[in-house]
Amino acid sequence: MLMTTMTFDNTVFETLHRTEAWKYTNVSALSKIDFADGIGIDADEIQSFDLASNNPFVVFVNGVFNGEASRLVDGIEISSTNNNSLASRSDSMIPRGDSDSLTISGSHEKTIHVLQLITGSSPVACFGNVCIHAGEGEKVSIAETHVALGDQDHLFMPCTQVIAEKNSSVTLVRAIRGSKQAYHLGSLHVEQHESSIVQTHTITLGGKRTRNEVYAYLDGINCESNFDGMYMLGRDQFVDNHLRVEHNEPGGNSREFYKGVLDENAKSVFTGRIYVKQDAQQTDAKQTNQNILLSDDAEATARPQLEIYADDVKCTHGATTGEIDDEALLYLRSRAIPADSARTMLIFAFLNESLVELADDEFRAVLVDELLGNLPGGDFIQKLYV
Amino acid sequence: MTPLLEIKNLHVCVEGNKILKGVNLTIQKGEVHSIMGPNGSGKSTLACVLAGHDAYEVTQGEVLFNGIDLLELDADQRACAGIFLAFQYPVEIPGVSTKFFLKAAVNAIRKYRGQEELDAMDFLDLIEEKAASVKLNVELLDRNVNEGFSGGEKKRAEIFQMAMLDPTLCVLDETDSGLDIDALRIVADGVNELRNPERGFIIITHYQRLLNHIVPDFVHVLLDGAIARTGGSELAHELEEKGYQAFEPCGSGC
């Protein structure tokens, strides 16, 4: 097992919310917490997160690689050096630091499952560094699960960098699950080259305060990029999905499609910036944020930001905030389905549109389970899947 | 004998507008009643109030279903108790698969009745049996609820659901609207197959033609929120000949 020592200055969080990019996201509480290094945990606790025993599985506990629980294949490397050159291209203010780092290269037939566990009896802060390099024509799919265990104010700062060379295809799913007390401040940096295809899904179910940043640079012609997300939040939970997609070359086709359900006093923020450079003609960029609010205290904020310098482009953006369709609710209830189960069915239907796109069956099944576990009347629906 | 349904002096408002102004109706088990009336007479309002739609406010009157106060029950409780409404415009529900939804419905009712819930195999058998009665293609059931269904398919699907849920009171709200001759016949056959001494039907319609196929025991003419006239199935023919206006108070049909 590789060991790393961490130095981490948390004073930066004190005034972050005074900057424009963080104005809706106050994480100043983090500056007052004494964070510790984490410790290892038992293999049994890891077991329940091993979703697909035939797939490569890379496990990190508190930023430290756990070889015993992992299953590596060629093209997966662990090291203690971190190269953040792509991440430096962004203006992200999430601290970056050292951890055992994961590099994935080459084509892989099976989805590579990455588990990042954060745990400790007092608040732990750690980083997670992942680099994915898909060479020309290569194809890879990664499913990251980020889970904080227990009810401490843990802080996880993952940084994943993706370089997709010409004609390559990268699919990346990140699911934030587990403790609703933890902070997840994560970034995803994507550099695309000619005719590459990148698909990301960011799914937020856990965490007290989560910020998911996506920075994408379409540096080649005819790139295809789908940055999708989904969130289901309850009491005191907050998510800030912050995206910046840069069209630097012509012919790019991008989409930002985030949808979520907010219950009780949950809040979400969606900032979607699309930047189209002057020469990036024939760009087609779409941005959508759809929210369902289940209570009067829930709040969704959408900030579309379009910065367009080319003149032959298509850019659309839309945001909706609504309630559950009453007519559909009545229809289900008129067929004997109790009110809360009917409501859950409709919420689930709304969110499932995101999940259904996930090709990895086991991963999707686990997320569906967790989603239904969090919804009232959800167990009624869980049984129907059997 | 306790009537299956008793509506007594029912007054209903929606958004402050009075729609039903003292409806009286009694239905015994095994009977088929037709309610006919022009647009705006309150036919759909009556159907929705029976189903338990929240938007409709009952300002006066009583509805008893097998002797129990129906208005005290929520929509899903009424369905469990045995009421089924075949909607005039069945809503599309993206993301909710029909099979999934039906299984939830069937088992909710079975649970309420103290019956064992159906497992996957038995459920599929039941689907095939009931789908055949309205010539419904079972592949449609893999789709989301009513999504992409043609008008005729939606109406047949309502009757199929009715067959699946085994209700004691079936309310059909303008099931014939938008149907061609063949579809009408299929729907009528499906309904007729469900007629039995334990079950009652309320067939709401504008036009007489459906009633050639589903011959009612009683026909009621609903005008301006109240029943103006009641008769046997020949009343439907009379309406067809004379029109609704003839049945207005002081009209020649009174």
C-alpha cells in the first residue's frame, strides 16, 4: 500500500463565497474544522461497494490505494505523483493536493469501477486524483463512486482529468452517495481532440454540501460532448453544479443536461457556461436544467451563461422548475396507488431518464436502489422491480 | 338491498362555478346506466367527482357506495373499494412503464381485499388473458403509460385496465369519443364481457351509437347540472331524433 502525507490549508474556504463563482455556495464552515488524516478500514466495509465482480475495481480509502480490495488490469496504474497540468487550465478554486493517484490508459472492454471511501472517527479531508488518457481510437468507461461513511464533517476533493485523443470515446459516471454530513468539492477536467466523444454523468445523492465542477475544452473539430447530471436531495442538502464548456474549434456538439428533485429545504444551483470561440463555427450547444420541487422551502437556482464569439452557431438554454403533474398523480391514484407511492413513481420516472442512459447495469441498479430508499413509498416501488 | 351507488342531491362547484345542481341517481348491482347530455351539462364533472378528483368541490349532497360515504374516501381508497373510471383523455406518463404501473395497481387492490399479491408469472398470464378481450397488443404494455398510444389504443387500454382491476362500479367517461366504427365495436365487446350481476356501469356519452352495442338498462338525460329525464334504452333513440333541446324544461320532450 502506498502511503502519502497530506498538507492541507483550509483557510481558503473562509472567503470563497465572496467570489462570483461561489456566490451561492457557502463553505466557510470548512475553515473552522480541524481535519485529520484518515485511517484504513476493514475489507468487509469495502465489500458492499464492489458492484461488479467481473470488472476491474480500484479502491482508495482516504486517498490511499487499497491493493487488497482492488482488481487491477493492464492499463491501470497507481503512483504517488500527481500531474495536475490539465486541471491548471481552469480557474477552479477547489484546493488540489496529493493522494495516491490513478492513471487509466488504453481501451477497456469492461467498465472500470473506482471507489473512493472517506471515513474516520473525526473529520477527514483528503484528495483523489484520477487521470484518464484515451489514445487515438481508444474506448474506455469509468464508474466512480464517492462515499463518505459515518456522520463526521468529512471533506473530499476529487480531481479527475480526462484527455480524449482523436476518435476516442470516454464515458465517465460519478456518483456521490452515502453520508449526508460530508462535503464533496470535486472537479472534472476534460480535454477533447478531433471527433472524440465524451459522456459524463454526475449523480448527487449524498453529501451535505456538494460542488461538482466540470471544465471541458473541445480543442479539436467535430467533438461530441454530453455532460449530464442528476440529483435527489432532502433536508439540509445542497448541490452546486458548475460547468464551463469551451468550444475552441468548429463543428462541436455539446450538451449540458442536469435534472433534479429537491425535497424539504434542499437547494440546488446550476451554473452552465458555454463559451464559443470566434473560429468555432457550426457549434451546436444545448443546456438544460430541470427541477422538481416537492416543498415550499426547496429552492433551485439556474444561471445560464453564454459567451458566444462565433456567428454561425446554435446555442439553446432552458431551465424549468415545477411540481409534480397533478393529472398524472390523479391517474395513478385512481388506479389504487397510494398518494406517496404515486408521487414517488413520478419522481422516479423523472430522474430515471438520467439513469436509464447509464450502460453499466449493476451501477445503475445500485443507484436506483439508493434513490428509492430515499423516497417515501419507495419500498413499494422497489418490490415491483423484483 | 343496498344499492351499489346512491347519489343524493349532489351539488358540485369547480373554481367557484356551479356545475352540478342537485343530481339524484341510484344504481343497483348488475345494471348499466347511460348518462347523456350536451357539452357543458356536467357529465365529466360527475365522473371526476365519483373518482375523487381534488379540483371539484362538493357543496351539498351525498354519495353512498355500497352504503358507505364515498366522499370521505381518497381517490386511491375508492379504487380499492371497487370504483374504476375510464378517462375521457387518458394522460401520458413518461418514464413510468405500463406493466410496472399495472402491477402496482393490481397488487394494491388485491392487498386491500386480503388477497395474495400476484407474482411475475401470474401477472403476465392475467395480462395476456385480459388484453385479448380488447384485442390490445401486449407489446404496447412495454411502453410508458399511454405514451405514443393512438386515440383508439388509449381507449382500449382503459377498458383493458378495467378488466385487470376487477371493479364493482365502472364509470366510462365518453369512451366512444374519437373512436372509429371498428374500435367502437371492440371497446363495446370488451365492456359487455365484463357485465355481470355483481357489477354496475355508468356509461357517459354524447352520442347514441355506443348504446347500440352496450345496451343500457336505463338512460338519463343530464342538462345544466341535473337529470332532466330518465327512461329505458329507447330514450336514447328519442334523444337522437329530437335533440337535447327538446328535453329542456318546457321543451316538447318533457
